[in-house]
Amino acid sequence: MQNKITKTLKAIADPTRREIFHALVVAACAMPITQVSSQFNMSRQGVTKHLRTLEDAGLVLIQTKGRERFCYANTAPLKEINQWLKFYEKFWDDSLQNLGTYLEGKS
Amino acid sequence: MQNKITKTLKAIADPTRREIFHALVVAACAMPITQVSSQFNMSRQGVTKHLRTLEDAGLVLIQTKGRERFCYANTAPLKEINQWLKFYEKFWDDSLQNLGTYLEGKS
DNA sequence: CAAACAAGCAACTATTTGGTTGCTTAAAAT
DNA sequence: ATTTTAAGCAACCAAATAGTTGCTTGTTTG
């Protein structure tokens, strides 16, 4: 349904999800869901939903071990966002002045 | 209500909005709303709503001239996303291998 | 085996989002 | 001065989102 970059952007557009993702990145080791959710002022199910969104975007990988499900951050999908941004870097710092130029010509 | 980066990310998380933004960037000149909306298979009001979201994120600047409202892209807010990404660049390419290492230690 | 624990599933709710249409206002053109 | 045009506003709608709770399932552990 949604393409990859849209999924990734939507995943990180939510501040709670950015926090969850960040926590997993800095943890540098896999964590079972309960342990993740214990760090947030939210029900386990709430966190699970966010984790699923992140997993769907590939930003979190989950591996089952017995009754536990270990979550781990994967930053790779962020590369695509970086690529997307690269195109617009060319336009940084000259947008406003162009607007000025254009509007002057009009008046 | 929402902080800046969240607004920016939400704005570009929508594919239609990314298209509108892109069209304005490559146009390199300000365009009245009707002209923007003519490029999309959507009502003018639909496009206007998206433009407002983009404007609220600072990605589009709008200046009124008579009965027209000229829209212009401003890429500056993307810098903040770039900053956000920078932190995670450090972790690119080693996420998966760390997971492997961790899980091996567990078994 | 029984108790405790990790997590999934389903149902429900409120809010936000992406879109529409109809009507009004104000500026420009004829 | 009338008509056309640009755009705003408001109301409405369906679908998605962010969250909750209650219950079940399956794995550990005592």
C-alpha cells in the first residue's frame, strides 16, 4: 500500500515513536517488549502498536526467543530519507532570496 | 502544540505533500494556489489544505498579491531533519551485526 | 502441576487526517 | 458596472491513528 519512504517518514513523524526508536538505538542491545514499554508512560499495548509501526518500516527488528520478543533498532531505512533530503540540499539558503527576486519583478 | 521537527516530518510524510513541495522547489518561482492545484488530480481546496500544512511547517511561504497568493518553497526546515539523521548515521551498517552478536550470547 | 509472566488479539474510543462540496468575499478584467 | 476569477470559510465525510482495557495463549519457574 504505502511505499517504503512514506512508511519510514510516517514512523518517525510521531514523537513517541522517535523516542522508542532512540531508546533502542542507544541501548545497543536487544530488549524484550515489556522492558521497552517500562520506559514509557503508556500501556504495554500502546508501545507494542508503535513497535509494530516501526517494525513495518524496518526501523525495528524483532526476534522471538521463547516467550519473549527481542526488539532491536535498525537505522538502515533512514538512509533513504537521507537520499531524499540530498536533492533539496542544493536549494538550502537561496529559497528566500529567490522569492524576493521574483516578487520584485512582479511589482 | 507540536514541535518544529514533528511538524516538518509530518508535513513530508504525506506523499501528496512531498509532490507539491517538490513541484514548488523545481519551479524556482512563486506560484499562485490555482496554478499549484492545477497540477494535481485533486480539488483546489484539497491542495490548499496541504499547502497550509506545509506552510505551518515553514516548508512553503505564501505571499498575497492582490487576489492571488503566491506560494514558494523554503527548504530550510529540512536542515533540522538532516541534523536529526546525523546522530543515527553513526549506527548505519552495524545494527544487524550487533543483533546477531547479542542473540548468540543469549543462546 | 500450578503460579507467574510475556505477549498477542480483539473491541472500543476519541482525535486527526485527507478529502469533498457549496457558498462568500474581494480583486481584476471587460 | 457587471462578470469573471482567486481564494477563503464552513460543514461534512470516511478512514486512519493513538491510545485504552479485558481476555487468551503459551512459556517459564517454583
